[in-house]
Amino acid sequence: MSTVRSSRRIERAGVNALRALLEENDHIVQEVDGGNDHGEDMIVNFTRGGKRTGYWIAIQVKSGKKYKRAKGYAIPVEDHFDDWRQSRIPIIGVVYDMKKKELFWVNLTEQLRSVGESPGWVQIGNTSRLNADTVHGFYAEVATYASGARMRIRAGSQEEALTEAVRARHGLDPETAPNPLYEGLAEFVIRHEERLKVVRKDLLRSFPVQILVFVMLWEWPRQIRFVEGSADMDPVPWVLGIYSFMLLMALTIFYEFRAGRFPRETWRWLSLIVGNFLWIPIMDPDGDRGWWGTFWIWAGIIVPLVGIQILFLSFVRFARDRKKKQLQSDT
């Protein structure tokens, strides 16, 4: 029968101590199978407030006297120099002191990216303890480093994220390597994804309003010229009055659409007013000093004044009736 190496108990002591500490603090630990161990013993997904974060790390655990130094501890780099420094998730080194029953850690990726060639060993100071009192600080420090180095893993499920984290251990992937120009925007989109979906729907619903605003801006100088050619008055208040009324009607229709209603009467009146008042400067670009121009000048004053009152009274009454019906159904 095969024998069990005596060193296995020492090796497992560090892995077990670290795993217990991380899991006691609700972090998700996935041990790496011995046959697939290429310099890391476990992959960890940090959690916060009971929810998974996008921060993943790989950890190399060492136990035993040979990793003890006069002023701390050390992790051998061996042939992992390029893998650890090019990893797209932080590779953390942990040494377990069996005599003290204490864990000490170092960010291997950060240390190795600061040198040009392999130092052979990465030193760990006596003060870099990892225990129940320091584990939250450990998470904060590593997550801050990962965020600054753009080392977050994004995936829909834990299985997908784990697969991506395993791939990330092997260095930069051309398919998923970050583009610094757009990475910040991507982070913003992920943080506000649900809200941006609502904004996108509203932008699509408001497309007719956007077209109306564009046409009104394009027509502004033509409207001014029509009024100047038709009457001795300041053209700006006249145009602003018409434009304000049309925009108010358009916004009313937009919010009715959002509520799931189609305001047919308001839509018909808006179409009629837009069709006439935006067409006038095209028919008479220089205005008309006769009865035709005078008629439209007066219409442009009366229609907004009367229309705004009718619009407010109508929709306030509709809102009041809906509130009454809701209160009646609740009682």
C-alpha cells in the first residue's frame, strides 16, 4: 500500500488554518486540486455584507520551519515569477508558523511587479499577521490593490466567475484584457446597471420629444424672422410662449406613455399646433403684414394662454379622479 508523506501534515496545517479563517469571515474558498497546483493552493472570492464581490485572489500557502527567517518569513518564487507578476488577479503568499499557530501574508503579484527579475524569495515581515483581528484589513488592502490594478472579475454566476479567475491566474488574456480608456465607464455601468436600463427606456420613449426639440431649435431663427416681418413686437416672448406650450404638451404625452396610457386628444391637439406653427415660417419666411400674419400672431398669443389652462385643468381632474378611485378601492 502507498504511504502518506510526513510533510503532508505540515503542508495541510497551513491550508486548513487559512481556510478556516477565511470561511469564518464568510469569504468563499475553492481549493486547487493537487494535480492542477501550479503555484497556488486556493482561489478565494471576497464577500461583503453577505454578497459576493468582484474581487478574487489566488493564494500560495507554505508551512514549516524552512520558510522562517531571522526577521520574518519568506516565500520561494521558483519558476512562478512570470505567472505571479502577470496574473490578472492578485497572487497572495501566506506562511503558517506551526509553532506560533499564526499566519503571515504578502501580495506576491505586487512585490514581483516592482522588480525586473526574480528575487528568488519574497520576504514577509513579522507584522504582516493574518488573523481574526486583521482579516478585514487584509480584505480592504487587497481589494484596494485589485481595484487600482483593474483586477475585478465580472460574471453572472459563481461558476463563471471561478472559471474566469482560474484563467486569470495564467496572466493576461487578450480576449478579456482591460482597455483603460473604457474600463472606468464599464465600472460605472455595472454599478448603475438597473438605473441605466430605466434611463435607456425613457430615452427611447422620449425620442419624439427629442425630434421636436431639434426641429424647434432649427426653426428658432425662422420663427423670429416671421414675427419681425408680421408685427411690431419683441419676437422672443412670442416664440417662447408657443415653444413652451408645445413642450409642455409633449412632456405630458411622454409621462402618459410611461404610465401606460395614450392621450389621444392631447396628441391630436399637439399635432395640429405643431403642424401649423412650425409650418408658418416655411410658407412665409419673411412674415406678412396683412391679415394673414396678424391672425397667426394673435393665435400664437391666445393658443398658449388658453391651452395651458385647459391642459392643467384636464390632467389635474384626471389625476384627482384616479386618486379617488384608488382610495375607494383601498377602503
